[in-house]
Amino acid sequence: MGDALKGRKQVDKKHKSKGFMKLSRLVDRAYGEEPPTFDLPLALRALGQIYPKFGKRFRLENAGAPSVQSKPSRPFVDLGIGEYFDCDPEIIEAAIASLRAGNTRYLTLEPLKHAIVSTYREEHGVNIDAQEVLLLGGARPGIAMAALAGIDPGDVVIVPDPDYIGLTHMASAVGATVVRVPLQRIPEGGFAPDLDAIKAHAAAGARAILLTNPNNPTGFVWRRDDLKTLALISDRFGILVVVNEIYDRLVFRGNHCSYASIGNRDRAVIIGGTAKVYDMTGFGLGWILSSAENVAVFEDLLFLTHQGKPDATSQHAALAALTSPVRERGASQSRARLLVNAQLTVEALDGFCGCRCPLPDAGQFAFPWIGGDDLEVARFLKTNFQVQVVPGSIWGSQGAGHLRVALANNKSRQAEGLERLRAGLMARKQRAV
């Protein structure tokens, strides 16, 4: 802990000398909360060692992170984030048609909001009103909106461990103290929430809990009964529940229950979008569901913070995605392709060189346990075998010793990446002997 604080002070001093201070306070807060209680590298610094687009400021400051091979002997295979699948042609045609029709101005497409309402009613059994929907330029801005509107400096915020690190970053950036509540490991190799620990922190005054369901990176799905218990905790202690449900229709086993069907929307923010289910990562379209009163606040906050609404083209594309038959076909195809790759990944890794790789319940990732220093392993795999994976420790202490392996690649690319990954793990094992 002392060394971590010393390192933080040194970086702060470096910021001042280079004139970074005025521009980096929010970023400093986002980085500064991680990791206060365990010996792990800062997430963005670690991720930046595998993907150059992350952790740019750390490289700019020459923070001394170990370098990786910059000129690989062959193209990388991305098994950490994935390359995603092709978007449905009807979605693309809808985007093109919207441009040809002259939709190049500010737009709030009310039929899209009604399509979202219909999707939640028909897919999740949830009755919502269009006034409870706010369109955003992607799902991640919903996390920012929830933090800016619902969390004050000094508030205690719960984030499960492991979970999407962007939740921790955003809560820290607005000045919150983030408490990572470890997910419990179950005998099958997966994870489950520790509701007693969450309740204890809520009783002690926590302001909010932020989570992803289905979980990124583990792929576990919160059970309906657990979400009901979470709603009871929220009601009793008045905490805000923010749930990112971006992978809601990518479930392989069991069922996904939207928190919108359970929680009091006055104390709930549900975030969704089309990027993952419909392979629309190049279109910026997401939304928030909450009470009409909360959505009105979010709408004002969107204006006050100068955040752009989703562009007209993305809205028309999303409307096509959420309209039958594309709504059913697109989700079914994505789910089927991901499941094939999930099974391929389990076959390749479970039991290989001591790995444990259970089939995820949902989502776009497997989360195998490989043991040892996962960041060192990820660097080794990138440098020597030209395969990129995300070190599990960036998602929290419970992720240490894991790798996040993406499933959103075409089957042949997935197979090639897994072949390189196996070769790398075998070489690592032989090197250790």
C-alpha cells in the first residue's frame, strides 16, 4: 500500500511538471481508486500493454510499463476484445435509406423509443412508457449519466469483483469511494453474487451499486431471486441500482431477467443498447430506462454536459434492428455464433496445461483460469505468439489468474487464435519446468 501511494505521488509530481494537472483531475480520480487493497497494476496501464488504444496517457508520461513487440512476425489474432460479426444487411440498408431520405439533422426518433418499449414488453415482460426511455449515443454514456446524476463526491459505491472496469472508473471519476465486493466462486467454476456482503455495505451507508448483467467478463447471469433480493436491499436502504444489460439477449443457458421488471425505477437505472446483440458496434446507439422523473433529469444532464444524442443514421439502423423479423433473427444468429465459439474455446482450454474453462452462461467472453501472473502471460502471448487476450486482473482481484477470451470472431479466426493460445500456454509451461 505504501509503495502504491508513493508511486501515485510520483505520478502526480510528474503531472505538475508537465502541465497535466488542470486537464487530468477527473482521469486521476478514475485511476486513483484502483487498486487500493491488492497488488495489481492500474487497469488502463495493463490493458494498454496489450492494446495500444488504451492507456495512452501512461505511455505519454513514459511510466515505464514493459514494452511488447511492435512489429509482429504475423498479424495479431484478437482473442481479448474480438473482431465481431457482420451486421445484418437489413440494418445496413435502413441506415443507407435514412441518409438518402435526408435524415442528416438533429433527431429523436419516437418510433425507436416505442420499439424499445415493445422489446422490453415482449422479451422481458416489462411494461414501460416511452417517457421512461432516454436515447443515448451508445450504452457506455448511460454509465456516465448514472454516475453524474446519482453519485456525489465521497459516496460509497459498490461494484462486484470481477465486473466491467468502466463502472469502477466512472464512479471513481466523480469522486466516489469504490468498494469491490468479491463474487463468490461456485464448484462448477463460475461465480455468484455475495448478497450478504452487498447488504452489509448498503446498511453501512453505500449510495449505489453498479453492475453488469450478464456479467462482463465472467459470463454469469444474475438469477431472478438474487435480483429480487437486491431490489429489497435497495428499497430498505435507499441505494441506487445501476444495471448495464448490454448482453441481455446473448444467453446460452438459463434465462435473463431484466432489473426493469423488478426494481423500483425511482431507484434504478437500466442501461441497454444494440451494439452487442446486433453487431452494431460501429453505430452509437444506447438507452437508459428509469422513472419518467429520473429520465427528465438525465435529459437535462445530457444537454448541460454537451453530450451528443445518437445520430439520425444510428437511430434508423437501431429501429430496423428492433423491428421483426430482424429483432428475433439478429439476436438468434449472434447467440448461435457465440455459443459455437464458446464450445470451441472450452474444448481447447478446459483441462489444457492446468487451465479451467467452464462454459459461460451468456455474453461474448469466456473467462478461463490459467494461474500465475495473468498480465505477464498476456504480454508473453502477444509478443511471442501474436495473440491478444485481456488479463483477468484488470477486472478486479477475483480476476487474477484468469484471461478474458473473446468469442465474437468468425469461427476460423477463433480456431486460429485458440491454436496460438494453446501453443503459448504450452511454451509457458515448458519454460517454467
